[in-house]
Amino acid sequence: MNKDVREYIAACTTCARSKTSNSPPSGLLQPLPTPNRPWSHISIDFVTGLPMSQGNSIILTVIDRFSKFVHFIPLPQLPSATETAEVLVNHVFRHHGIPADIVSDRGPQFISQVWKAFCSALGATVSLTSGYHPQSNGQAERANQELEAALRCLAAQNTSDWSKYLVWIEYAHNTHPSSATGVSPFEASLGYLPPLFPSHELDLTVPSVQDHLQRCQHIWRQTQEALRRSKENNCRTANRHRVAGPAYQPGQRVWLSSKNIPIQATSRKLAPRYIGPFTIDRIINPSCVRLHLPPALKKKKKKNVSQIKPVMDSNLCPPSASPPPARLIDDAPAYTVSRILDVRRRGRGYQFLVDWEGYGPEERSWISRSLILDHSLISDFYRAHPDRRPRPPRGGR
């Protein structure tokens, strides 16, 4: 009986949707490949929500994943894909060359066709983070944390002065030894450490160009070995609190966590913890899959395996029924409304939040009153929620 009860609950669709998982996150850490030279692999991200300073309110963070060298570029507003490409060409590529790989989040600038065409023309690959998993771009996220901490310290008295301190924050970051490489970004990238003041300059005469190149190559080899050791240590530390994820296959059905998905619900507390099931389209890597999602969720099709769990099937528990197909009414597709959840005013009329029969909460949508053919559903909603009944206009009888 104990075995049958566990098997039944594991296959129960109500339990799968409603119960929170208490197990450690699935999917071991999959670190990005270690670059071989400076500025071959970069990460980019934006810092937003800053007060206006000298006409700027946005910072573009660009970090070299090999040397940890960073550029903080102030911008007046969040740029488009074309403007982002121009900023990178003018502030990064003309100084350090064209990178082989660019890591970014899934912002509108980086998922556009313009950005993909720009990177393809340069011969650079585009690496996008999976949906709601910023750890994939941890280099830029960590640089942003240090930048924001420095800005809070320097611009505490006058928040509109942060723009003039940005160059010194960048200089301080690039001269400070990195815990990952053991040397400063300046030294890992250029082969020497520039002094803060001329009086601190050491007598480092280089007898020949060949000696300088050998010294740079030696520093790069040391940096690469340090990055490998740091990556192995990070994997060991992160995997202590994770478990290996299931071996997913294309075509397999999974439940998707609703933690970061804006589900239309009257109470977020009582909303389902998982939605679906959905089908896996492709396995991107052991920690990331691509799902076949409805139109409302298609912008975030790539998911980390920590956000999904497999659908369990059992002969003891009947499988969940497939969503019913649309009916044809007056040569137009129509779906059955299960219940009305909420009402809101739009223009001169009202819209109702409806739950569709046979479909999950991710398919809920706002529709106008004229599209609800069964008016008893509206009467039942107002009977259960009299406080939501529209009030007559002032002066009306």
C-alpha cells in the first residue's frame, strides 16, 4: 500500500501542480568554457534605475571573461539593438578587437534579429541565458554588484554625481587583483600593472619585444590555469547544494515552475506552483532545455532544469486529459469558459478574466463581455462577488 500511495501521488496532476518541491535544485553547475586569451569571450549587462547624472541614467557593463577587465559605459537611456552594437564598436571592439562569443541576458536588445545579424556578421556567437536564471551571466552580475556598492559609497551625498565617479570605479576595479586569476585585470590583459601615480612606477625595462611577448604568454598561461582551478572550486561549492537532474529527452512532458511566470490569479498565494504539462523540444545542454510553450510564454522558451520536473505516469492514476479542441461557431473558433475570476473596466465597457475549460492557469486571459455567450457565468460571478458589481453613474436612477 505504501508503494502504491507514493506512486499514485507522484502521478497525480493536482499534486504535481499544487505542491512545492522541497528537494535541492536539480541540475549540476555547468560553467562556461575557459577562454584562451583576453577579450575573446565577453559578458554584457545593463544597470538600470539610476538617477539622471550629466544626462545619463543607464550603465552598460562589459567584462572580459578571461582577464576580468571591465568597462562601465554611461548611457542616456536603455539602447536599442542597433544602438547597443554601435556602443560596443566605439567603446570595446576598436580597443580590444572582435570577440568570439558574447554572453548576455534575454533582454529585448539581445533577442532581436538585428542583434543576431550583427553578431553573425562579426563571426561572434550569441550566448543567451536561460529564462529567469541570471547565474548564467554571473560575470556581469557580479561586476554590477561591485559597481552599485561603489556608487552607493561615492554618491551618497549627491546621487546626481555618480557619472563623474564612474571612470575611477572602473580604474579601481581593473587594478585590483581578481580572486579568480590572482592578478589584476590590467596585468592579465596587458602584461603589466600600470601605477596609480608616476612616483610609484617601477623600473621595468624590457630589453626586447620577444621578452615582453614571453612575459605576456607566461602571465596568460598562469591566468588560464587559475581560471580552471577557480571553475573547479566553484563547481564543487555550488554542487554541494544541488542534485543531478533527470536525464531528459526531446518529446518528454514536464511541469514548469510558476515562480517567475505572471499567472492571472485572484490570489498568488493559492495559485498553482507548477503549470503544464509542456513538451521538451530540444536539449540545449545538461542544465538547459527548450520547451514547447503556449503563445503567452514563448518569450522564455529556454529553461534551466531547476525550474522543471518530469511528469510521472502510473496505471493507478488516470492521465490528465488533453485540452479540448476549439469548436466552430459562426465559422470562428470558440472555447468554453469554465469560470470567471475577475472583472476590470476598459474604456466604456468591462473585461472579464476567464478560466478556460480543460486549460491550465497559464492560458487565462481577459476578454470583453460580448465574447461570453453564457451570461449565467457573469451572474454567478457577481452573486459570489457583490463588491465587484459595477456602480451606476452618478445622477443615474
